[in-house]
Amino acid sequence: MTDRNDPREPTATTEPEPESPLWSKQYRNFTIGLLLVVTLVAFEAMGVATALPTIASELDGQRWYSWAFTLFMAASAVGTVFAGRLADRHGPALPLLLALPLFAAGLLLAGSAPNMPVLLLARALQGLGGGSVAVPLYVMIARVYPQRHHPRAFGAMSAAWVLPSLLGPALSGLITEQLHWRWVFLGLAPFVLLGAVLLAPTIRRGGSKPDTRPTARPGLMPAALGAGFGTVVLNWSADHPSVLSALLGVAAIGSLWGCMRILLPTGTLSARPGIPVMVLARGLLAGVFFTAEAFIPLVLTVVHGYSAMLAGIPLTVASLGWSLGSFWQGRQGRFSREHLVASGFVLVVVGVLGVAMLAPEWGADRAIFVFWSIAGAGMGVSVSSTAVRVLGLSDQTERGFNSAALQISDMLGQALLIGLGGALVNLLASTEEPTLGVAVLAGLLMVTGSLGARLVARSRGIILDGR
């Protein structure tokens, strides 16, 4: 078992493995299934972000623009906890084989949505399914591959975003312009079901039983529901300022604080070194990056007059940067994971600076292609590193819980910051253009990212000092 006080990265002490076992005969079927599922989820993520400005305009739901992301992430938090508990108690196969059909149902409902409320309901359904995918895959990676190859496995997961990154935004924009945005959802649903069918034999053979008896953690599901509901209430309160909404917002903050103390490892909210600070860093990274990214297509289309297809290109270059960053981190042995995560924060902050420069009508719109690729590289370096560090420090009985905690922090960070960011943009928008709101939001996100870098760097110092 790994010593949790040892600042060094865990190393393998077993027999030498092949240089890259992911595609060896023993692991090939699982690797194919893993990459197929990640690729399908990636296509959905890239497509929705690109098509959403058009969707909101057609369904007269511009004011609810950020809610398409917020509800998805809030529902994902619930699905993640549920999947984590199922993975600990029954193995990772059951939650994964439930998640993909549920995700496909959300796609079908979104593709047939007659108005914005139905679309938001569909996004919540997609969140329940999508949130249940990552945790069992994380557990399977820890179970199937040798420990020293975990960085490469996570790198391969990020690399599975390359094809969706190259084709997803442009293809989604092209479909939106030439056919209809509904096909962004409807065209993907059959492939998700096909992925579930192809993945089933591999997962059943390798994930039908838990590793050991799971640690009892009472109150996880109520806490997940409370966190999801609290996120929605807080964002609604920010979007509808009044005395009543202020009171509701305060109550929601109290509820979220209590729920996160149950859902996340002890010490997460105080940035305790080790697993807790990595979980906190994951939420801050996701919140800062995806909040800024959510408004890039909107600003490019509304302020700078880009087409839907061209507005998706920054998302493409960011995902390519993410893949390269993840590939690079998988081959680094000189730097601690804390060092890599802190460096990733800095790169993301540099990328958000490009969003601030993009916001005005006279802003440097072309610079976003460079700046957002830098932000993507920062995410590739840091997100994979948080996963590697957390799994390396986790007991077998805690893998499901800690993997779920990473995802919950990720999702709640996005849901809270995107929702509050949307409320800020709506509040400061004096015209149809979101220029002022996006510029102010970018500044706040840069401050948040800088704080995250400092917390992670400080935790590394505490570990080395033995305090």
C-alpha cells in the first residue's frame, strides 16, 4: 500500500511490463472499448458547445444559455455519486452499462425538444448518464492496467478527444448551418447505443465484481441530490436578484457546503495536501476553463459575426492542446504531480487572458486561437496529473469514492462557475452583446485560477517540509 505521507510518485515494483501494454492482446479489447466510449462522449461535448448559440436563438432561450451547461453538470454530480457507489459495491460494469443507454435517451429527447425547457430537461438526463461514465472507467483503469502505466492510460483517454476535437466543432457547426441543430443530438444517439453493445463483453469479464468490501459512507446519495439542487437554487438566485432570492442563495450556499463535506474527501475545502488538494484543484480547473470556454462561441458569433462552424474552431485547438499536454505529462518523471498541476493552472490563466481580449468588439478575435490552445495544454497537463496522483494515493476500497470525488469536484466547479458567470453576463449586458459581462467574468476567472495554482504549489511545500 502506498504511503500517503510520501511525496514521491508511486512506482511499480513488479516484473517489467511491455513498453506500452495498452494494445497488447491482454488489454486490447478493454482499450478499444475505453477509447470508443470516451470518443462518443467527446463528440457530444464538442457539438453542444458549438451549436448552443443557434439553439438558444431558435428556441428563444438566450437568457437560459448557461443553464444548458449548469443543469448538465448538476445532474452529472448525482450520476457520478450513484456510479461510484455501484462501482464500489458491485464492480464498475453495472453503472457503465446503465449510463450509456440513459445518455442516449437524453440525446434523443434533446433532438426532439420543442422549446428550451424540454431541452434543459434533456440536458439534465444527459448529465445523469454522462456523469455515470467516468467513474467506472477510472476504476477499470486502476484494475486492468499496471500502476506505472496509469499515466499512459489517462493520456490515451485524452487522446481519444483528438478526432472529436478535429471534427466535432466544425462538423457540429456544418450540421447546424446546412441541416439542423437537432441532428447534432439525433445523429449521435445510435452510435452511443452501439458503443454500449460493443463495450459490454469486455466490461462484464473485467468489472462484474468489486475489489473488496466498500467502506460505509452514509448519506452520499442525499448529499449528491442536495448538492445538485443547491447548485440550481444558487444559480437561479443569482439570475433573479431580489430579497427572496438572496435568502435562498444563502441557504443554498450552506447546503452546498454541508453536502460537499460528505461528497469530497476530508480536508478538500481547506486544501489539505495529498488527495484533498488534488480534488479541489480539479474543481477549480474545470470551473475556470469550461466557464470561459462556454462563452467563446457566443462572443465570436454575437460580437464578431463568426459562423457557427468558425466559432467552434477555438474549441478544436484547445482540445488538441489538451491531448498534447496529457501526452507530455504521461512521460514526465522529473516533476511532482503537484508541480504539474500548478503549472497547468498558470497556462489556463494565460488562456483566459485571451478571452478577456476577445470580449470587446474591437478586441483581438484571432488571438483566441493561440490563447485557447495554451489553456487546453494546461488542462491536459493538470487534469491527468490530478487523476494519477489521486489513484496513486488511494486504497483499493477508496478508488470508487475518490474517483467519484474528482468527477464531482469537476462537475460542481463547472456548474457553479458557469451558472454564476451566466448570471453575471446577463446582469452586465446593457445590450444584446455580452461584451462587458464576459470581460469582467474573465478577470474573475483569472484570479480564481491564480489562487488554485498557489494552493497546489503551497501543498507541495508542506509535504516536502513534513508538516
